[in-house]
Amino acid sequence: MVTLSDIEKARETLRGVATRTPLLMDRKLSTDSSEIYVKAECLQRAGSFKIRGAYNKISQLNDEERARGVVAGSAGNHAQGVALAATLNGIRSTIVMPEFAPLTKVVATRDFGADVVLKGATFDEAVAHSRELQQEHGFTYVHAFDDDAVIAGQGTIGLEIHEDLPEVDTVVVPIGGGGIISGIALAIKALRPQTKIIGVQAANVPSVNTSLSVGSPTTVDAQPTIADGIAVKRPGERTLPIIREFVDEVVEVTEDEIARGVFHCAQNNRLVVEGAGAAGIAAIIAGKVELTPDEKVATVLCGGNIDGNLLARIIEQVMVRQGRYVIFKLLVVDRPGNLAEMLNHVAETGANVVEVFHQRAIWLAPLGRVGIEVILEVRDNEHASEVQMHLEKCGYHVERHSQHDWD
């Protein structure tokens, strides 16, 4: 098993390569009785913690292993970490990524110098094809999590958390295959055994709790998740025993909770964080991590490589759920200038118009009138009610359209 000495050696290897990321207080979540901190690995080189483990592994390869070149399977972050680490060591790299990997991660991996192969619909299928390429071409394999050198590299995050917050009571860490939580747990428990380690998985890919209950690494059926970086259907042979021994609890978060975590980081911490990276903060916001008075909690924002379109959709959807975006349906006399007049009444309330749609026949609007569907940005639900009342006082028939969750 990886030791504290291995992790400390990894830190020396990574000196000048990996960024020592800041541990920042989350003032929105912190209270008078508890302190919440975020370890901003989203600001790490290549956008995630993966450079730590990948570089520590690749730097230890012998000349023959280097000459063969390296290969890895990845959903995106390990891809970039391996590509960058290999390039820094002057080694050729081939990375297999799922066919639907975020475009930003694919482009970044190529920019770091890797040959990218898109294969399979999931992380596990990409890994399987990378193993085939290893056999076919003799590449040296760099596993995303089930490797001692990789685990030791990720464990350097635990050293930094302990140094920046020596009295940390709880550390909350996202789990995919288990590499980052294994390294952090080994480091923290060696330095401060009483600190609790809480792992967080996406509820749509609950491989760790399933495997812990079975007693060995088990492949689970997975549903789509916006936390693609932790969408691993089977934990590692090395990592699962470490999780069983050193991790106190593993909780699971829903897609909506992950989205709220991403939104929270952007809105309140001014940090761009991907779904997997926000899993820990999502668990805290959702109340799935039990906090006691005077507790000091740190969570790892393990990656920031999120596609811009997905980030925009997450922000919009969370704003809808928070009552910040509302849809009103109105009937307006169908004459020139009446739409502008209605919008002026909206402006009087301080609401912001996002989109406007005319609806005639499809709504069966009374002849001589036109249906108007308007999407507004408001401060909160109370403000939305004020806007509706004002429009009704101005003589409009107004209906507020409710949003419902899909099954």
C-alpha cells in the first residue's frame, strides 16, 4: 500500500511542475459555528488534479518504457494530465477518450501533444480500447487511478490541505475510480487520524457503495451524468481496499444537486468547476455531509474542465429552479405598439426581458388578440409575484407557467 513517505516523495517530484492550489474559505456556506473551505484544483495545470498522479507515474518510467510511448483511457481530465506529463518528459502519448467526451477536453488533450483516439460511449469502453492499443503497439500504460504512483501523486493534495488547515475535521472528496480519495485519505489519516474522510459519487454511477457492499470491485449499470469525470462504473483493485479502510463514509448526489454545486462555485466563489469537481460542494449544500458546530471542513474542487455550453445550461436551469427565471403568458390586443407598451410595464418593475414569443393560432388566442410568452429574469419568487401583480393591475390577463421535473 502507498505510504506517507511515497506521497512526500511525490511532492518533491512535482515541485515546480504542479501548482500548489489555494485553499479558500467558502464564505457563503461558512457560518458562525462552522468553516467550509474549497481546495481549488480547478485552477491546477491542465485544469484538474490529474497532472499530479500522471507526472509522478511518468517521471518514474525507465528508458525502455519511455521509448515505447504511453497510452491511457480517460473521460477527459486524466487525458490532459497524461498528455501534459508525457510532453514535459519528452514522451509520445496516445489517449483514448469516449466518443461523446466534451469537445473542450478533446481539444485541450490534443493541444498538450497527445494523439487522441475517440472510441466507445463510456469511460470504461474507452479504457478497454486503450488496453487493446497497449497490446497492439507495446505502449506503456498509465492508469487513471489504479496505480500506486498515481495514488501517491494525488495524495499530495492531502499534504497541502493539512498544511493550510492543520485542524481540519472533515475532508470531502469526489470519487470516480478512487485514486484521488485514496491518496488524500492515506495522507490525512497518517497526519491527523481523527479527521473524517467523506467520499462523494454521482447517484447515477454508484459503483463504490455497491462494491463495498459486495466486498470487491463491481461493475454497475450507469445512467448519464453531468459529472463525467467521476462516471466510473467499477472502482480499482488497489483503491477499493484503501477506501474501505480509510474513508469514513461515501454519499451520493443527484444530477440536480451537482448542478447546484456548479452554480454555487460560479456564483459565490467565482470559480469555474465541472460537474465532477463540484460533487463535494454539492453534497455539503444538499446536507448529505453532517456538520457539527465549530467544524472545519475542506472539499476538493477537483476539476474545472467544463464545456461552455453545458455550463450555460446548468446556470440557466438552476436559475429557473431558484425562481430567477420565470415564464409569463399574456394576452395583448393585436395592434402596433401594444407589445412595446407591455414591455414598458415590465421594465417599470425592474425585471429583465430574456426572450419574447408571439403565439397566435397555436394558443387559440381570441381573434383580435395575440398571445405573448415572455421569459423574465427576476430577483426571486417574491419579485416575480410583484411583476405579475403589476401587469394584472395594468389590465393584462397573466398566467405564470410552472416548470416541472422530467421523470
